[in-house]
Amino acid sequence: MHLSAQVRTGIGRNRHPGTPPPPREKTYVSGVNGGQHLNIYLSAALYAVAILWELGAQIRWQFEGGVPCIARLRAAAQKAYALRHHGQQRPHFAIPTASVGGASSSFEAMAVESWIDGDEICIRFPTGIFANGEGQS
């Protein structure tokens, strides 16, 4: 009996090289640059809302016990954080974390709770993502 293995390159059959993969069903967050930025990969449903924000998103942090627990994104009134859709990454926002004390460190993408509240997209962060609440603004 002969078994053959297929090697997948990460490029979907219907995607051309350089075309990012589509958003997933759930929202994911990853820490990059040693925790200096969070990449927020919105779910397909939330992406459909954010893609309409011509000037990008502004962010408002919500705290619990001095540590960020929720990011609230809304359409920006002036140029702000752009929704990135280039390369081989899924569409995402790259949000700096310095104003909230920085994330603990870099970490792989993890699924997070997300929802719409009025005109804001809300993302809840798991405990332990942020080092501390120093530098809140």
C-alpha cells in the first residue's frame, strides 16, 4: 500500500501569492515586538464593520484592577490606526501598547472574546497579557 503526503504552503488554492488569507470566524490577538504591539485579527463579522472605517480606528482602553482588559475600537474622525491587509497575514490592526504599560511579551495568536457595543468593536483580553497597569492613559 502506497501512502502519499501532501505539503501545504499556506497559500490557499483560490489565493494568489501575496494575497492575505481572509478573516477567521473568531477574533484573535497576538503580541509582537516583545509586547510593544498587539495585532488584532478581527472575526469576519467584525472585519465587515471595520473595513468601512475609511480613516482607520481609534482605541479606548478599559481597565480592571489597573490592567487593560478590553480594547474598544471605533471609526476614527481623523487618520488613525489603519486596518492592514498586506503580505501573507490576515487583515489586522497593529496597536501599540506603550500607553498602557506594554504587553507582557510576544505571544502567539490566541482566540479572544469580541463583540459590538453600539458603534464600538470590543475585544476582551485574557488575564496575563499585560505586564501591569503602569502608564495608563
